[in-house]
Amino acid sequence: MEPSVKFIVSTPLGFTVRITENYWQTLLIKHPDITHYETKIQQTLNQPDAIHQSQRDINVLVFYRTIKAQRWLVAVARRLNGEGYLITAYQTDAIKNRAKLWPKQKYFTNQKPNF
């Protein structure tokens, strides 16, 4: 019997992230503070404020979305062969210093730096 999918969400990096109902329930045991954040976690994956790459594993991406001042929702996903799955999700009051993948800064050669 195939596990039931809780949700599948497209990311701005061109791949989808999925989670099964069973894994969602396991995740809620570890992080009960996200019980009512299912829709916001989907938004974090689909419309993040930033996406960073894990320092330990290049296939692991960390999605951030602001939920209030100095408070972010974090969704961590692993991407393999064009598909992804949710590893964990939680709330945080700090963004870790990781390689930022999205959005990328735009620099224009015809503009002087604003120092």
C-alpha cells in the first residue's frame, strides 16, 4: 500500500516538495508548535522570503518565510533527481548564515555602489 501524500508544493527553484500523512504526524510530535501551520509551511516552500543551502549537504535546502517581526517559519527539504521531500519544519528567531540561493542579489554595472 502506497503512503498517502499530505501535500505536494512547487518551489521557485523548479522542483516539488512532498510529505506523506504519516511523516507529517511524526513531524508534529517533534515540533508541536507547527500544528496549525500546514498552509504556511506550503507557502514557505512555494513563496519563501529566502532559500539557503545547507552547509553539510548540497541537496538540502532551507526555506524561510517571515511570520512576524523577528520570527520565521523554516521548511527544510531534500532535493534528489528533480523531486524533493520535507525533512522538517519549525519556527525560529534567527536565520543561520548559509549560502543564499534565492532571491539572488541583482547588481548593475552602470550603478555606483552605495557605501
